[in-house]
Amino acid sequence: PVRVGDLYFGGLTAAFDCAIVVLLFGLTLMSATWRENRGEGAPERAQEDGGAEASRSPLDLLSEALVSVWRSPALLALGAVVAGFEASMYAFVFNWTPSLTDGAALPPDLGSVFSTLMLAYMSGSLVFQLFGGRTDGQDGSQ
């Protein structure tokens, strides 16, 4: 690896260096070619309000979203559950490798372990879809 000040390039971080280049290229491409989709809905609705939706500041839109979440207990509970799940996954991602390798006589094949864990994760999701959860209409029809 090459060190320039506090930055390192190449070596074990080469994949991340390449990812930064691709990220910046994609950001430039999207910024130049994509139009903003604000979800105005039907064109007649956008004409009725005189385009007021497009002139609202991001801070106004954020505060409106926060009020909507705060007023809906179901949405607030969903956000809390998702945040808890993501926090546990975040902790898992940073702790699973050291917990398997510390004190091990032979280091395990981490690729196989991770793919097995992801397979178990996906299997749990599929079992829930088959037996436990309904994501279709309230009447149970599909």
C-alpha cells in the first residue's frame, strides 16, 4: 500500500479504492442525466397547486415527513422494528469475524461461513412468507 499523509491506497484497500472511483463516476452521471422525481402524482394535481410542491424546501418536506411518522403509531412501530433489526445486523457484521477467528487453531473459511449465514437469513424470510406473513390484501386473496 502507498501512504499519502493519513490516506492509504492499494494493498488490501484496493477494492474500496476502485469502489470510490465507480461511486464518483455514477454520482456524476446521475447528477447530469436524472431528473428529480418528487412524486407529484397526477399531472392535473400538480397544475392545481400551481407547482407549489416543487418550490417547497427540503426542510419543509422533512418536517412534514416527521410529523406523518409521529402521527401514525403503525409507521412509528415499523420504523422502530426496522431500526432495531438494522442495528443488530450492523453489530453482527462487525463482530462475526473476530468471534470466529479469536483463539481458533485453524481459521475457518469465512466465505463459506458468511454464505451459510446469508442462506439461513434468506430461508427465514421465505419460511415467514410461506407460513406466517401475508403481504397481500386484507381478505387473503392474491
